[in-house]
Amino acid sequence: AAPPPVTCGRTLDVPLQAGTAWRQRVHLARLGDGHWERVPSGRTQVAHFRFPSAGNHRCEVIAFDYGGRVPGAASFTVASAFDLPETLRTDASTSGDTASVDAHPWYPPVRAVPSPEGRTVRLAWRHEGEEDWKTVEPGVGLSVAEIGRGEKTLLFCAEEDGFWRDPSPLRLPVRLTLPLDAYLGALQQTLVTGPEPPDWALRALRACAPEARTRLDELRELAGRRARIEDGLRRLGKPDGGNGR
């Protein structure tokens, strides 16, 4: 392999010597202790390294001819220096203040700021304690059904070019202040949009059952009161107070 530079940016391309029997030569490359990945074949082969963060990184390249390992390996360390995307809160509140989730869909007061090298940037989110990130679709917002009721802590992270992420996700405490009927409406939308209702939505619906039954009893009592008041008003509207024959 050609001598690599001592320093580099977020990526590094290393030209490789394919040899005379380049059709039979296979190169594998890896970063640190990661998985070996096959270098695209061809007369001119280039090992492409992509660094997740700035700092020192060890790179390795090995080769096989006709299925046999070629003696030796290219192993070197480079210092990468570059900027990563940032995640910023956009409302007037300071970091750590609880945000009110009072609408469905909800648009979080957070934005993703690309680095000078970035081409595309998006905002990802997840609940604190979870591992999988979900994309905040532009102009779509978050479903309050996915956020959940009560007080939660959400994490937001800027992701650039589908690979580079803000190493310090923004931590946003939230409190759902949406009325129960509006929250149940959002849950019902989730339950009918796909062929299989997600388990978390079914669990959330069951958790709302006791409060929903209590609220329904209150509404029935209010309906009874309304009926009695309307009956009284009809009687007052009659000349004899409703006692005439």
C-alpha cells in the first residue's frame, strides 16, 4: 500500500497494489477492531476508511491470492481531525427545562446543525434508556402516542450523511399535557395505520383504560345533568310552568 498521510479528515482513501494477478487478489480492510470489509475489486483498488469521530485510528489491510493469505499486512495509525454535526434547542428555555407536549403531532424545539463538510443532515430521536434511533421526518413531527403520557426524557441527535452523529445528544425532559381524548385519538390513528398494531400502542391503550372509564362515568353524569336542566328550561318556557293539561 502507498504510505498514508499522518493526518486526515473524516475519510481516508489508500491505493493498494493489486499485483499482476489482480483478478484473483482480494483485499480486506478494517478500522480498529471492527469487522473486515472487502475492498471493491478492480485493476486499481482503493481501501476507503470512514472515521466516526476525530482522533487517532488504527487501519489495517490484508490480502488473499487464490484463497491463500498473502504474508504481511498494512497496519498504520492516522490522526483524523474534523467537525461533527450539532444538536441545538430552538426555544427560549434553557437546557434542562421541561418542554410541554400540548399538540398532536408535536414538533420538538430542536434542530440539527450540519458541519462544514456535511451534505445532508437529519434529526433523530429516542427515549432515554432505549438504543434504537428514529428519524424525525421534516414537516411531520412526532406522534404523541409514541412519546407517551406523563413525564419522559427524550434524546435528540443530529445525524449527517447517514453516518456521523453528534457525540453529545440533546437531553430534553417533556411532559404530556394533551387532554385524554386527544391522546386516545392519536393512539387510534396508530392502531389503524398498519396491518399489525404495534405492541407498545396496545399497552398504552390498556394503560389508559381506568382513567378513560372514570372520564366516561363523569361524562354520563354531566349528560344526565344536562338532560335535567333542558327539561327544566322546557317547563319554564310553557305559560303554566308545564302543569297545564
